[in-house]
Amino acid sequence: MGIAAEITDDWHVALAALAWQVEAGADEAVGDLPINRYELAAEAPKPAVPAPTSPKPQSPPTGFGIDPVSAAQAAAAGAQTLDDLREVIASFDLCELKKGARNTVFADGNPKARVLILGEAPGAEEDREGRPFVGRAGQLLDRMFAAIGLSRTSPDPETALYITNVLPWRPPGNRDPEPAEIAMMRPFVERHIALVDPAVIVVMGNTPLDALTGHRGILRARGNWTQALGKPLLPMTHPAYLLRNPSAKREAWADLLSLQARLSP
Ligand code: URA
């Protein structure tokens, strides 16, 4: 009884510890045994020669004179091509999310596409691969748009998709992006859309709806065409929401048909 109780307790404690790590953003095991890094630091031999004291170049702290939104506007305005924009985003250091991300997830698909899809932010798989919408939600997204003849791999602008996100870096533990993060990256999104110059924009979920219209409430907004950045914009529910709520696929299908009708000559 005593042993069984201990095993059960250990199991629950271990499960709770694992859940906590996942919540904090851990998505991969990097070793078989735990390492106590506090002990390592205490045991580490002191350097014989004092380390040079000159400060390492660091990104300027926010709140000390640099307004990240103005910095993003200036950087985005300087990008004349998509390659420029990819570079300026990758070297933008004022967003904390970048520090925890493996990759800057810029975009995928055909830049000449008539339809630009704007998502929220990379998840774990997108962060690993460096491409938007490649996980389970992304696979559903591909199937949804394939059903109306659109694909990110199509070389023909008429049937192609271009896909990007409001945030190019994964928020830890897939938490919702914060308003300050959305505001900071918005100038890049605007420049991105101006450079691709699609005929229509489709926003998937609340974050991109908010970024482009200043409103949330995707369940009310979905299917209702509006305008943003001088372009027709269709709000749709996010494919991750559809995976959790399969009954909402019916409305998503109606939205896809509305998009198809809009694109027909
Ligand atoms: N969800 C998004 O909004 N974007 C991605 O790239 C992946 C999942």
C-alpha cells in the first residue's frame, strides 16, 4: 500500500511537472537526464583571467527612449521588396518573442497570388520548420482552400495562395499574442500586404482580424466582407478552432464559397 501510494504520488507529481513545462513553452526533450544548472554554475571553475568588461552589443531596451512601434514603422518603410522585408523582420530585436523562437517564420506560397491569408503566429511545428501553417491546423487550412481550387503551391496567381502571420515568432506555450506585440508587428504586416498587393485578404481568427480592423469578435465577423488597407477582407474562423469545434466547419464552408464567388470573373 505504502509503495503503491508513493508510485501514484510520484506519477502525479511528474505529470504535473511535465504539464508545467509544456505550459511554459517547452516542446522538446533535449536530454535523458535532468541537469541542475544552478549547481553547474556553482561548480564552474572561475576564469584565471578576468573576462573583458566591455558590454556586449544588445538590442536597445524598450521603455528607454525607443518606441518599438515607431522603430517597426521605420524598418518596414525601408523594405522595397519581400526579400528586404524578410531581412528587416529577421533583424528586428525589439520583440521579446524573437528570443524564444528558433525561426523567423516569414511566409509561404506564391507572392503573386490573388489571395493572401493572414494567420496569427507560428506554433511549435511552424517554429521548427520556419514556414507558416504546417502543423495540424495548417493541414486543415490546405484542405479547406484546396476544396475551392486554391493552393500555396500553385504557380498560377489565379489559383495560388500566399500565407503569412501577424507575428513571425512563436509565443511561448502558444499563448495568445499580447496587444503590444500585435501593435509592434503591425507595420511589418501592412508593408507585407502592400508588397504582395493581393486582390483579397482572408484573416483567420481574432488576432489578424484585430491587427487589420482594430476589432475582435471573429464568431460574429466571420463571413462578412469588409475592407482593410484598401482591400476586400474576409474574416474566417481559425482552422485550430475548427479542429476543436467540427460543427463550425459548415459555416467555414459557406465562407469559402463566398470567397470563390468573389474571385470568379
Ligand atoms: N496558426 C497560425 O495562426 N499560424 C500558423 O502559422 C500556424 C498556426
